[in-house]
Amino acid sequence: MTTKDGKVSTKKNSQLVLRLDKDERDAFVELCRELDTSAAREIRRFIRGFMKEHAED
């Protein structure tokens, strides 16, 4: 999606709610911090890769 000034909009406008075990979630978030990334960034990366892997050619 592009804006009036021609720039690509990266605004996120949807959420996905997940239920996880608290210890698993905390360990994931901590590992992301150690790797200098965010949990959200890594989940988005997984989703994009999964979609690409399963896309119909």
C-alpha cells in the first residue's frame, strides 16, 4: 500500500492472538532479546517464510 506521497506504508493493521505456556513465551522473548530481535519480528518472519514455502506456483 502506498501513501499520498508515494512512500510504502508499513503500518500494521491486524493482530493475531496466540495462547502459549507462560514459561515457553518467556523463554522465547528472552532468546529474542539475546539475539537482538523482537518476538513480533520473528513471528512475522516465520509467517512470511511459511506462506512462501506453501505458496502455489
